[in-house]
Amino acid sequence: MITGIIRNKIDKIWTDIWAGGITNPLTVIEQLTYLMFIRSLDEKELETEELETLSGEALPRIFPKTPAGQSMRWSRFKNNDPRDIYDVISQRVFPAIKNMKYGRLPDFKPESGELIPVPDNPEAKEAGNETAFSRYMSDAMFLIPTPQVLQKIITGLEDLYEHDLTGLDMQGDLYEYMLGKLATAGQNGQFRTPKHIREMMVALLQPTPDDTICDPACGTAGFLVSAAEYIRKNYENTMTAEQWEHFAGDAFTGFDTDRTMLRISAMNLMLHSISHPEIDYKDSLSKQNEITGRFTLCLANPPFKGTVDAESINDNLKAVTNTKKTELLFLALFLRLLKKGGRCACIVPDGVLFGSSRAHQDIRRELVENHQLRAVISMPSGVFKPYAGVSTAVLVFTKTGAGGTDNVWFYDMKADGFSLDDKRTETAENDIPDIISRFHNLDNETSRKRTEQSFFVPKEEIVGNGYDLSINKYKKTDYVPVEYPPTSQILAELKTLEEEITAGLKELEGML
């Protein structure tokens, strides 16, 4: 758990970077990510050295054994003069990690300092020991401006690692805290869904160690991390070796079209024990993405705004909903990505629920008629403040290909544990525990009335309303009749009031 002391240390590092002229929070996180990765490589090398000593066998190394190669290790340069540290990282370490192959860093020629590429190694390539993070380093840029700023960052990170970050859980919490700063970063906020909302959606689906989970608009991989945390919390002591291997690798898949976000999401997953996820640069809605029926779970908060080039949209998505609106196309994509019986929890803007266009009605009809739409959870508009005030809902559905929607469960979330203004301070009011509890006990919901916070609506009624899924279409309000006094009594009271005013005016005139 991140304490106030640790937060203060992270904020101090953040302030030092800002003072150096880097003010974009995404860039700050990116630069810190590089340094954390560089340090993690040395930690892994130290573990390899210990294993070599114990076993007496030579093991594959990350760093070349030459003086130039060993000088790139965090433990070797961290206490050097700031100018030396800056030169080593900018001239050697950074070019080396951009050219990392097969889990190895390249060496440098001692005379010229020219980089020597890692030679091709079919066996290492076959082993697939590259991390997802290192795959997306080729276009990374080192932007820390001065040796002094770099030394402050390294000193701050060392203090955190040596005294506060005990184990991967703490490192994951640290990274989550840093990513939280994106929430106040204007347009960058689109990359991140609040952690408690992600955890609610994960708890609704209850992933297991055998699931294969996808977020086709992964951003910082928050949904994948939340799913991983849920699995570890509930199954860590019972998972088999095969399940752990699945967990570390192909259990988690994410796509994005921003390489910076791919690097950040890969680091986020790596800090949560997922070293080889399938994190790919891919336009999920385009013709380059032909994945069908691969995943058991989809968790996502896809882009709400904007349209895509009609020519690039995959034809099988347009066959479901002929539109350029991304929020509708992603719903069609979830259905295509899932196996039969696969489940999805996703966030959609309210317009998806009641939009009257042909495309809107087509995707809602598809969910209700051809699959099993299980729940519509309406969320208040303040959930994504301060960077967005749009009203949203969570849809939960199962891919069946053969219908199955009999009744749809609606819930009107009024509070999520935080104030609904721009400050988003913690409050006692929180419907999330109630939502999770009721969703997993839907048999008890059948008798609830439309005036209550949650209730069922039969499929026939939804069909009769043009597949409208907005809760206000079905929710009823109890109107309490107000009894007013007789007209004669009201007139008498008005007359008395008028007399009092007249008397007061006469008294004022007398005083003048």
C-alpha cells in the first residue's frame, strides 16, 4: 500500500522533473519508466550472478562482460558524478536498450564507442524471451534535460527501492499512483479509467486463472492489471505451474495505436508479474485485426469520441453496425473477439443506450436478440471528472450467438465513493459494493419494483421500445401528493400580510 511518506517521495521526484522543464505528465511517466526498466535489468542480472555462483553453470547474461557493457549497469553508475551518469545513460544505456534483442544488450567498440548489434540467434529467438516492454523501445527518446535533474531522479528512485518498495506488489502500487496523475492531465485523461471502476467491472466478471483476457483499447493496461490482481488475490495459493505460466504470458492481451502507451502498459504489466503479455501495436477496428473467437473475457473502456476512416474499418464489423462511430464499432468488435460463452464488461457513453440512428439500434438489437445482455449499470456523470463530464454506463453481456436475453438487470448508480465534482474527494456514499453483491445474486432481484435502485426489465418491453437501454425509459418515480390549504385560507393569509405591509409603510411615513 502506498503511504503518505511514499507519495511525498514520488511527488518530490515528479517536482524535480517538472522543474527541469518536462511538464507533460505522460512524458514524466515515460522517462521514469525507462529508468525503472534500466534498474530492473541490473536486478535481473544480479539474480543471474547469484544462480551462477550456486549452480556453477554459466547462464545467459543481459549485459556484455566487457568494461563498456558492465558500465551500463545501474549498480555500477548510480553513485558516479552526475555528468558521468548522464553520459553513460544517454550515450550507452539508452542506445543499448533501444537495440536489445533476445534479452541481451549490445556491446560497444572500445575505440570508437560504436554500437555492436546483438548477433542473430535463432535458438534465443525461438525461446521468445523478449519482454513486451523491450519490443517497443526502438523509437523511445531520452528527454531528461540535465545531469543534475537526472541525479535527483536516480537518488529519489534509489531511496524508494531501498526503503519502501519491497516486492512487486509495492512497485505495482507505485506505478498505479504515478498513472493516477494522468487523471488530471487534460486530454491525457482519456487513457485511464478510475481504478475503483475497473475493479468493479472485474469483480462483476470474476476472472479465473484459466481465462484469456483482452482489452483492445488498452491504454495503460489498467483493466488487465486489475484482472491480474483479482486472480492473484483469489487463486494465488491454488494455481498450478501451468496456470502461472499462462498468467505470466498469454492470459493477457492488449492493443493500442500509441507506442508510448504500449511501453507504459508493458511496464505496468511487468511490475505485476506479467512479463510476456501480448501487447501489440494494432488498430483494433481496422482490417489488420482479424482475430476472431480467441478470448474468454473482454474488459474495456473504448474511445468515445471521433470516427475512423470508413475504408479502414473491418468489413465484418460494418456488417453488424454500419457506422464510423468508434463506440458502436467496439461493441461489435468485442462480440467478434470473444469465444462462445465469453463475457464482456465495457463502458459506453449514454448515447449508445438510446441513440435513434440505424447503427445504434442495430448494435443494441444484436446484443439483445443474438446474445445475452445481462446488465446495464448507469453511472453518474461525475465518474470521469475532472477531465470529462460525460454520462456513461457499464454493459455486461455474454456472447452466445443464439440469443438468451430474457430479462435485463438495470442499476442506477448514484454514488461511487467519491464526490461527483472536479475534486473527487472520498465520501461515505458508495453503491459499488451493492452493485457487485446484487449482480451475483440476481435471483433476489426479481421482486424489486421499478421505483427501486435496481430492477429487471423483460426483453419484450425492451424490444417494444426500439431496444432502448436507458434506465430512465423504465424507471418509475413515486410521486407523493402535496396537500395545499383551501383557497379561502390562502387569500385570508395574503390579505393579512398586505395589511401588515400597509401598516409598516404608514409607520415609516410617520417617521419621515
